[in-house]
Amino acid sequence: MSENHHHYVAPLPVLFGTFACLVGLTIITVFQATQEYAEFGRWETPLTLSIATVKAALVALFFMQLAHDKPMNGIILISSLLFLALFLTFALLDTHQYGPQVHDFLISNPKAPDSP
Amino acid sequence: MSATAHADEHQHHRFQAHHFETAEQQFQAGKLGMWLFLATEVLFFSGMFCAYAVFRAAHPEVFEKAAEFLNPTLGAANTLVLLASSLSVAWAVRCAQLGKQSGLLSNLIFTMVCAGIFMGVKAVEYSLKWKEGLLWRGKFTWTDGAHPDLTSTHEMLYSFGLTLAGIGAALIVAGLILGAKSVGTRWAFFALGATVLGAAGGCLIGNVYTAWEQHDEQTHGEHSEVFEDAHALGLEEVAEEEVHAEEAESEDVVEGQTDAEAPAATVVQEMAAEYGGEGPKFPGVFFSIYYAMTGVHAIHILAGIGVFVWIVSRAARGHFEPNYYGPVEYTGLYWHLVDLIWIYLFPLLYLIR
């Protein structure tokens, strides 16, 4: 009778388990950023972004149900993320490349407060 | 599903469009379309993430200092609220798939209350930053040691929260009166009222928390040294040379505004060293990005609230059932994406140390 008998219905334990993991990861990342005695220096930003990515993957796989969906929908999301990565990579490469020149220019031509 | 089913016009679901062979085809086409839209949303936000990455790569110290003005507790609370709303949307889809009408409605209403709370907390954050002068670069007027008196802002937020509560209650009463004959109208008003009540709650709780925290902090004197180098100079009135894209539409820049006294060359050198010669308003660049990103995200929340009002109204009219629940799922996908973006915004803006 039903045409959607093959649609995946997420069980409640999966939904609540995903939510619990997300809350746990949020607590970990806030705790890591606000306490003093576990510093990771230059690795802090990659670490928090990795935690965010795990959270994002949990949402995409279980809340958005990509884990049980047609592959095409996941491919669309992943391709948009690839283009995002391409965009960021080239912009940052460019910034890095010209950074020293911009810095030197600004140091030798500081914006005096009374200059236009 | 089969050709014979299609041959019989009366087999069609009442919401199946004529150009689809089957309800399943309609459902999958709608979902594909939604995912394509979500891809454009990712690319849309990528511009702002790129601005963030470039400015942070160029001036990491400015971001580290400026982020101290954001309240990680409020950000974390909003993260949890959004995660809870994502859970309830996923649960609402499950209820629609199983044909559980009351579960569908209550999960959708809970989602909208969460959306309201999020916006209420955001209102508290924006209002306090406005008062403190922690604004985008063109309007960045934070001065160290000034300690702006936030009492009036807290009082304003208190009355704003109470007003929202009144509006929310009025919307629910209006739903009972105007929607007496139409279940769809009634629940649309209920949904909107619940959202506004959630916003009232978020605003009042956030206000009480920040007032308490500020009172607690006054003895400790945090934040007092930040930006000292830039603002000890007394150069608040600095003409802006550039208008950043984020502030372009809202900002009238006064060109050539001058101060009488020219600073000593050493002072300029110090300033140049501190912010790469960008001037004392430069920390405002962080807040330009902050307002652009969180503001556009908040607009997405508002849009989601608008769509959910429609979804609740249709759900109340009994439109959704195991054979037809596409709109619930598509709206849910959109809501999850808004949650996803916040999952990245929160650590990138609030948790820089």
C-alpha cells in the first residue's frame, strides 16, 4: 500500500545517540578552549576544526540521513565542499604569497590618523 | 509505482504533481533539488569563510584579542539549542514517516521554540556589543578603560523580553480567535507564538546571565588591557580609507575627517607595528566578519522559522502522512544545514584562544 516502504526510518536510539555525541563533542571543544592546563598551541585551531568536522559529519550522516540515502545527494554535498576547499586554498595561497609585500608596504606607508 | 498504477488517475496522491510518474519520483526529485540548493548555500557561505580565513591568516593576533569579547557560554548555549532543534526536526521527519500526527506537531513546535531561543540570545549579544561600541570596522568605537554602563541596555533587554512574551501570548490568543474555524490558521499562529515566546525566554535568560556575569567580572577586571595599544592614543576619530564589503551597504564613511594634532612619528610606528599599519579601528575587522557571518546565519534562522510556520500549518491540516512527507524532510534538511554552519561558526568565532 505504501510507496515509501523502502524509505529508511531513523530509529529513536540512533537519533538520540547522535544528539548525545554532538553534545559531548560540544562540551569537549568548549572545555578545551576555555581551560588553561591543556594547551595545544598552533594545533588548537586544527583541533577545534576537526571536532567541528566530526560533528558536521554526524549531522550529515544521521540527521540528514545521508548514510541511508541515494549516493547522489551525498555527492552533491561533497562536491560543494570540494569547491569550498579549492576556493579557500587558492585565496590563502595568494594571501601567503603577497603577504610580505603588503606588510612591507603598510610598514613603510602607515595610515596616519589624519591622513585621508 | 508500476505503470498500471500510473494509468489509473485516481491512484495519484492528492499532492502528486502531474508531471511526476510516481509519488516516489516526486519525493526524490524534491530531495535532489533541496540538496542542490544546500550546495549553493555552502558556496554562498564559503565567501564569508574565505574572508575570515584571509583576515585571520594575515592578522591572527587581532582575532585572538577580539574573540575575547565574545561570550563562549552564550555561544555554547546557542549551539546546544540548535543541536536540540536539529534532533527534534529529525524526530519530526520520523513521526511524519510513521504517520504520528501529534508527534510531528510537537516536534515541529519544539524546533521553533529552539529557533526563538537562539534569536533571543543573539539579540542579547548584539545589544550589549552595540552599547560597548564593539561594532564593524566603520563604527568600531570601543575604548579601553571606558567601561560603558550596560545597565540601561540590560533594562532595555528586560523590557524587550517581556514585550516579546506579551506578543507571543497575543499571537496564541489571536490563533484561538482567528483560527477558530481553520485548524491550519490556528496552528500557524500557535507556531509563531511559540517561536516568539522562545525568543522572549532566550532574551530574558541571556540578559539575566550576562548581567550576573558582568557583575561577577567587575571585581576581576577582565578585558581591561585589550586593544590598549591602539586606543591609548586617543585617536578614536580616524577617517576611514576603505569600506569593507561587509559594511558597504550600511555605512556612510566620512572621508578626510581630521584631528587637529598630528601624532608623533613613534606613535605611528607603534600603531603600525601593532596592526600592520591598519589604524586603531582595525580590530573592527573581526567584528565586521562576526556581524556578517552571524547576521547572515540569523537571517537563515528567520527564513527557517517562516518555512516552519507553513509546515506546521500543513501538518495541522493533516497533509503529511507516510506516503507524502517530502516538505517536512526538505525543510528539515535546510534546518540541519543551518545547524551545520553554526557548528563551524561557533569554534571559529567564539573559541579562538
